[in-house]
Amino acid sequence: MTSGTWKLSGCKWIAPLILLLLLPPSLWSNKAGSGFVDGATKAKRKVDTKKLARICNSVGKPTLAANDRRSHAILEKLLGVTSELSLATSGSAQNAAACWLLFDDPKKTKASSSQFLQRYALAVFWFATDGKGHWQVKTDWMSGKDECSWYGITCRRSLTG
């Protein structure tokens, strides 16, 4: 299993830049009230994922059961990196990626996986750029294969702990 840095078609910096642009501006800074949640703040805050139980209803998916631990763990993890509004907005790339992870990801990635956020970020990129409809080469994208084997993505193991 690999994780760490990835690059898109030889440009190590372009994919993270694109992903930064996909994030809502409220998450760009660490100022009070900006919407950014650092580790210390998140530890103190209880995340209520039950209010997002209908997150994928608009795309024909069922309401999440209150006792579905995997789904609520995924939502909790995503709320640490994406605003609730972005996740809940039907048609947003973040909502589409969340619904894909919850219901359609053949790999059934767990929120506790070291590659979970990497897979989410790439799924957001896929949906934001309409990969299904506009990409000419999309080998293995959104498949059950490790995201490091998706066309144009190169991952390398982190050299630090």
C-alpha cells in the first residue's frame, strides 16, 4: 500500500493546486471563524454526521442508517477537510465524491485507511473536471484498484515515519 505524494501527468504541483482551488475559500486560512478546523479544535468538537444522513438522496441513494458505522466514519473524516455545505450541496464535486465513497467505490475504502483522503481528493478532482464525460484517457480511474495505479497518478512512499 502506498501513500504520500502523487502527481498528475508529470506535474507534481498542478493537482494539489487544482484541489486547493476546489476547496471553498473559507478553508484556505486558519483565522478564527474561517471554517478551517485544525486537529486541536476537531478533538474538542463532536461531529454530528446524522444530519447528513440524506446526503446522497438526490442521486437516488438511500438514507444512511444511524448505526452504519462505516458511513458515519467517512462523513466525520470528510467534515475534517471539507465544509458541511460543500458536502451537502447536491451537484458539487465534493458531494459526488462523498457519495461515490459511501456507495459506489468498489474498493470500499475505510475512513481509517491511510489512503482515504488521497482517494477522496482524486475523486473530487474526477467529478470537478467531469472525468467520465470529458477525459480521453481514464484508465482505472474510479475503479477498485489502488488510486496510485490510476492513469496519470504516481505515488511514492513517504520517506518519513
